[in-house]
Amino acid sequence: MRDAVTSLIKNYDVAGRYFDRNAIDSLKSYFESGTARLQAAGIINGNAAAIVKQAGLKLFEEQPELIRPGGNAYTTRRYAACLRDMDYYLRYATYAIVAGNMDVLNERVLQGLRETYNSLSVPIGPTVFGIQIIKDIVKEKVAAAGIANTSFVDEPFDYLTRELSEQDI
Ligand SMILES: CCC1=C(C)/C(=C/C2=NC(=C\c3[nH]c(/C=C4\NC(=O)[C@H](C)[C@H]4CC)c(C)c3CCC(=O)O)/C(CCC(=O)O)=C2C)NC1=O
């Protein structure tokens, strides 16, 4: 698992190079956003259950067929599995926000996920929609806490969306 610092060190070490201007700029931007990243993590930590609940309600309100007979989130067990998955996305996104790096998502979340979803007929489109709803709720809360630039919040959710949406070869 890597973070913004260790991934840069690895890249420069492989090339046997000192940090150049690009590296310093990239580290600078990571450290400058550090306090905001931690604040966001704190906000998520204090509201995780409510965020997941709100995101689930919105998802099922917009796509009610998911929880009707024949829908993938129909039955209590599958409804709960869906909310649990949303909770996973939120928790791992928080790790990635703090790390400033998406590696943890590849390693712990995305590996084999599409295959699992395909084999259980978990629909990718609505899942991605759910991830975007979580993102919007988190951004709203982070902005309400007075953090002006919330673009770092987008990164892990957009990364999950991109990777999950990718077509099977
Ligand atoms: C930490 C990384 C991690 C992830 C991401 C993860 C996902 C994950 N979601 C699963 C199932 C599931 N996932 C969903 C999710 C949904 N169905 C919908 O219609 C919605 C669109 C969506 C919620 C947004 C459902 C309903 C199941 C149960 C499917 C079934 O058993 O039929 C399963 C199959 C095993 C199980 O049920 O526990 C896995 C492995 N597991 C992990 O360890």
C-alpha cells in the first residue's frame, strides 16, 4: 500500500534521481492539503453511518426497481449487503483521501470486484451512481465545515467509478 510520499520515493529511487521540481511541487501540494484531508476524515468518521443511510435512501428513491422483487437489492439480506458495500466505499475512500493516493483502493477494494459483481448480478451502473451520491454528501459536509477546495474528496470516488465502469475485455 502506498501514499503520496512513498509512491514518489519509489518512482525516483527506481530512476536513481533526486527529487526534481515536479516532485517537490507534488509533495508541496500534498502537504498543503494535509490539514484539509484530515479534517475531511474527521467529518466522515463522525457521520459515516448517517452518510451511508442517506446515500442508500437517495439511491433507492431514484432507482426503486433495485428493491422491488427481481431487483438486486431486494430481500433484507441483499439490501443490507448493498448498504454494507456503500460503507466499504466510504471507508476506503477515506483512507485514500488521507494517503493522497489511490493504491489502497486497487489493493483492497477493486481487485476481483467486477468479477464478483458480475457473478452475483450486482448491477454496476447503480453501484457507481451510489458511489457518486456518497461523494456529493461528503463534499457537502466538508464544504459546510469551511473547506474551500474539496477537489481532493472527488478523487477516490471518481477513481472507484472509473475503475468499476471499465468494460470487460
Ligand atoms: C472491502 C472490499 C469489499 C467489497 C467492495 C465487497 C463487495 C461485495 N459485495 C457483495 C455482494 C453484494 N453487493 C450488493 C450491492 C448492491 N446491489 C444493488 O442492487 C446495489 C446497486 C448495490 C449497493 C449499492 C448486493 C445486493 C450483494 C449481495 C448479492 C447476493 O448475494 O446476491 C459481495 C459478495 C459476498 C457478500 O455478499 O458479502 C462482495 C465481495 N466485499 C469486500 O470485502
